Amino acid sequence: MTSLVAEISELDAINSELARHFHCEPLDLSLGADRAMADELVICGILGGKDVGKTTIINTLATTRISDDSTEVGRGTQRPLAYVHRDVADIATARLKATAAGMDVDIVTHTADPIRNAVLLDLPDFDSEFCEHLEIVRRVAPLLDRILWVQTPRKIGDRAWVEMFRRVIKDPGNVSCVLNKFDELLADGGLNGQGFTRDDDATAASFWQTQTDWVTKSLASSECHFDADRMFLISAAFADRTRFVDEIARRWDDPDWSRYGDDRAGVERIADHACEEIDRLRVRLLDPISTEQAAVIKSANRAFEHRVAAERLDAHFGLRKTIQALEDSLSAEYFQGVMHESAGPSYTEAVAAHLATHLRRETELADELLEHRVERWPLLRLTYWPLGFLSRAVGRRLGERSPRGPHAVADPFLVDGLDLAARADLMRSRLLADHAATASKLRLADDMPHGERLAKRARAAAEDLVPRFESQLLEGIRARDRRPSVIAKLFLWLVLLWFPLLQPLSQGMLEIYLQDGTFAVAQGLYRIVAALSAVHLLSGIAVVAVIFVALLAAMYARALRAVQVALRGGAHENERPMLFDAVETMLADEILLPLVVPVQRRLADLTALRLRLELPPAVGAGGPDVERRGG
């Protein structure tokens, strides 16, 4: 019982939450199968249209007259009539008196032992001209455990049944179909005149199979499918062979079988089949049911009812369609379209250009980059500190481009006569207009901020954008710098040592090696000594300084070029200014994202609710197709 209460509470809670999200009344679920769990009684509702012979079937099953079928004219069955054996009258009365809104059920007690194990409830004709009958059936149906749907050849597959079954929710395994007045299928003209053989057994079997196939096909055309063990072809008014055969003779206008005597044996075999169907129906409905079997029947109904209730909630609130619409509105492609329409590339570029005037000069940023690079080259630091100004001057000549952008303006977000608040309102209007139906149902506009508030957020973010962007710019360029390799460092050492020392020393030693005689050796030694003089050392160091300054100038020019590409963009289309991207991201975060947050929140809530609606599948199998049920 605890599990039962939990399931009911869960569905009710989901129903209420969905109603709150969609701003409407909760759906009337009418979960009647839960009330049937309170007792072990199995109640079978006899459901059908007007003049299908429900009362006759009840009397036939009881093998005695417990119901008056003379009233089935005009209005037909007007009130629910429960036929209850006196041994279970108290239990049945307690269940049936629990109908919704005080709906009265007439209880007729009897002593017919053949149906002492079942309560048969004759329901009003749901397809009659009296609309209240349909409402009565809808309100009484939750008390039922089984349903016997009665049809006739004239009303088979009636669409009214399909509509009714959406309201009478039972597990398919607990629904049976009876085609009453089967005798009407025996057309005038005898059996053999319809092409059947003279073999009586074969004729009866062939005729029976033909009619069974026709009934199955007719039901399937109304989206109802029944297994063979839950489908019955009977003639309740002619429940024994003699009466059935006499009725056919009357229909064929041959009371003494003088014209169709050859068909009589075949008709008798068909009558046997019809009588066997009645016996099979008795077993299906009237055999004693154990406590365990009753629990299985009721649990199947409850599981099926809860599953259909979940489907009805999904369909009633349009949950699946709404979730899909919300997901579509959150796609990256859609966001790009909204941004492009209200704050496109030209606007973003203009704002970025105005904000760029608040940045430090490109040369200052390049100076900081060069200092960071020099820290990785110990030998270059020796030249940078005294001659850094010269390296920067040469580097500017090599790397500086034309002056950048416009001068600072009072309002960098005012472009082409539209300020940021107006553009934010354009985005808001586009979001609401593109998904008007969903936005209206969920009242998204109530939670979406207006343009003035969004513009205020963006302006505050812009104040912090410039220093943050400078820091990110420098970090990004530094991250791309490769650390100096060992070979590069060895090369600098070679340059440092070669021109002041190694080059003149090497020249003197080569002269000694190539010359003969004492004078020549002395001349070579002189050159070695001269190479170590201050004049030669200073000239060599000057050459090294020039080379190092050239290297530093190239590094500075490269840093300056990297800053300019980041701020102004490169020659290629994909080399957009980094500030352009930063402004675009800022506008998306401060304008578009707050507009989208209510959509994201609704999507998360509705998706969670739909996941909670994934109830276990019904216990029964087969039966009327429920995949198309909603309503």
C-alpha cells in the first residue's frame, strides 16, 4: 500500500508541477484502478452501444433471468446496474458506492450460482443520443477490474468504442471482445449456395474461420487488436443448438428445412461452435478467482492506468513538443542568428574599436612582452639593459603599422543611432517572437529581463573588460612563445666569444701554422698578443653588441606585430582582432545569456518531469492498441 500511495502522489505531484509551469489547471487523471486495490472483488463491466444485447448476455451467463431486457428500448440502459450474488453483496456495495461525485449504481442481488464469483455491471449505452450516458460510463469505469465490450455485426469496430476506451483505462489483458448476434452473419440463401463444400464439418469450420477473420480485420481497422482467447463470437439470444437452428430456419424463411435441408447439418455444426464460445466466455469471466489472481488483475490495471496517465499528461501539456521547441531555441546556430540580427559583426567591431582606445599603446604592450622574452636569454640581458632603447627604436621601424582606430567616444555602445538597451530589446523580442506559442504557454516573458537592465550589466562588464583583456592578450602571446633551445643559447655564446677572442686568436694560430721560419712564428705570436689588446677586444664586443641589438630589435618587432594582429586582426579572414571576440563574448554573456536562462531553466524542469513520467510498462500484453491514446 505504501508503494501504491507513493505512485499516486508522484503522478499527482507531476500533474501539479506541469500545471504550474503551463499556467493551467491540472489534468483530471481519475486513477480509479487504485480504489479497486482495496478489496479482492473482481468487477466486470459490460460495455457496449445501444441494442447490442448486453442484458441478454448477462441472463445467458447466469442461465436464468436475473435482468429484465424488456427495458432496452428507447433510452436503453440508463443507469449502471450491478448484478451481485448475495454472498458478496456487502463487499460489492462498498466498492460501487465509491463512485465519483455520488453517482448512484443500482445493485441487484441474485442467487444464480453460475455467476456467484463475478459481479457483472451493465453500463449505460455510451453511443446513445443521451450525452449523460457517456459521462456515467466515464465515472463508473474506474471501479471496474475487467471489461467485456459487446458488439454486433452492425456496430463492429464502431469508432465510438475507440473514443470511449480512452476514458475506460484497463490493462489490455483484462479486456475481452464479444461479437453478439452472430446469427446475423448467416446470410439468406443457405450455406452451400455461398460456395461452401458439402462436408458439414468442413463447411462449419470454414465459415467460422471466415467470420473470425472478418471480425479481427474489422476491429483492427478501428485500431483495436485482440488475441484469439479474448475474442468471442456468440448468439446470446439463441444459446443452444435447437434455438439457434430454428432461428436460422426462420431467417431463411424455411421453417421446416424443405428448401435448405442439405445445409441443416452445417448450421447445426455452426450452432455448436457458437455454444462452445458461450461456454468459453463463462470460463473466462465466471471461474473462481483466487486472491493471488485478483491481485494480478488489479495490479495489471493499475500499472497500465498509470502508464496511460503518464502518456495523457505528456499529450495534454504538449510536453514532448514543448521540450523540442526549447531545445531548438538553445542551439548554437540559433544564438548566432539572434546575435547577428541585433548586434552583428559590424556593431561588435565598432564597439571593439572604441574600447580599444582605452587600451595601453601597442608599443607599451610590446615592451612588456620583450622584457618577458629577454628574461629567458641571460646573454641578451647584458645588451638589453644598456641598449634596450636602441633595440625598441629599430624594432618599431620594423614592426609598426599605421595608427590604429578612432579616438575614444562618450558611449562606445551607441552605433548607427541604436544604443545597447535597444539592441538588447531586439534580442528579447526575437526570442519571444520565434517561439511565440511556447513562450506564451510558459510565460517566458515574465522572467526575461528588459533591455535597460541588460545594458546596465553589459556596461559594468565593459569597465572590467579592458584591463582583463590586456592581461589575457599578453598571457596568450607569451603562451605561444617557445623557450630558447640549447643550440640557440650555444649560438649566442659562440657569437660572444668569437668576435672578441676566438676569431683573432684563430687567425694568429693559423699564420703560425702556415709560415716557416723564426720570423714568421714571431709574427704569429705577435698577432695573438695583439688580439688580446683592449682595442681588439672592444671592437669585437662592439660587433657582438650590434648583433645582439639586431636580435633584440627583431624580437621586439615580432612582439609588436603579435600585439597589432591581436588588436587589429591579420591579413587572413580568420585572424580577427582578439578584442572583437572578447566584446562578442561579453555581449553574449551579459545580454543573450540572461535572456536564455529562463529557457534553460524551463527546459531542465520539464525534462526532469518527463523523466519522472517514465513509469514501468503495463503487465498485460496484446489487446487494444494504446500507443495512440491520449486525450
